[in-house]
Amino acid sequence: MKTRLGKKWLTVGVIWGVVLAMTGWNALLVGKVQSQRQELETLRMDMGFLHARQSGIQEVNRQRSRLTHPVKSFGLGFLVVENDLKRLSWDFGLRQMQVEADGHTEDARSASISIVAAGPLPALVGWIAAVEDAYPYLVIERMDTAYDHRNRAGRLQAVFNYRYTLAEGQRTG
């Protein structure tokens, strides 16, 4: 009789053990499903945000791409910038435009460019404004101006930070 009663208790214990194991497994699966539902809802909200703000995000990316000058090499990029700045200085009637690259490193993706120009003060101011508008990848680091009352001419010494990226297969100018 003892063995028969012991077998019944053993059977009841095994059944309860299976029930508890199944309950634990079920709780684990429910937790995984809830986690995946939360992830899916977050992704839906992100997609909704991206669709609602897509045009603004594209505009920011376009503006960001203008902040660097894509070139095949620093030398070619600097040559293009030098020619553009000199052409712009002629348009404003500036004299003695000198553009020089201060030491640069190939890894830095930026270099300092020194500029010296002379001409009427309004032309210098207009030239600086035109450079800021047309070349957003040239950022003024330092600028000194002087005015000669006798000759009624201004002198500009400026250092620009030239930001560039090395790009394969793109035009440099």
C-alpha cells in the first residue's frame, strides 16, 4: 500500500512540476511577445516621424553636404578655391589678392587658407559677404582689416578654414 500511495504522490508531484514548468515557459514567451510588440510600436512611431519630417530631414542633409567641398585631392580643391576667390575679388574690384594654403594634413579634411586683399572698404565687405554666401565650406577663423585714409583703401588679412572631403569620380569645380 505504501508503494501504491507513494506512486500516486509521485505522479501528482510530476504533474505539478510539469504545470509549473509550463507556467514558467508561458510567462517567458509572454514577456518576449510583449517586448517585441513594444519594439514594433517604437519602430512604427519612428517611421511615422520620419515620414512626417522627411522633407525637413532631406533639406538638412542638403545643407550639410554644402559644408564640405568634394574634391579628388587637396591640391585640386585648393586650386579651384583659389581661382574662385580671385575671380570673385575681380568682380568686386579688389587689388593684390593673394591666396595661400597654410600647412595641411591629408587626414584632417580641413586646412587654413590665408588671404590678403586690398581695395575700397565697401568692396572688401561685399567680397566677404559673397564668400560666406557662395562658399559655405570656407569659414572665417580670423580677420584683420586696416584702412589707409591717405589712399582711401582698405586692407584685409583673413584666415579661412577650408573644409573638404576626398571624393572619387566627382568634379572638383
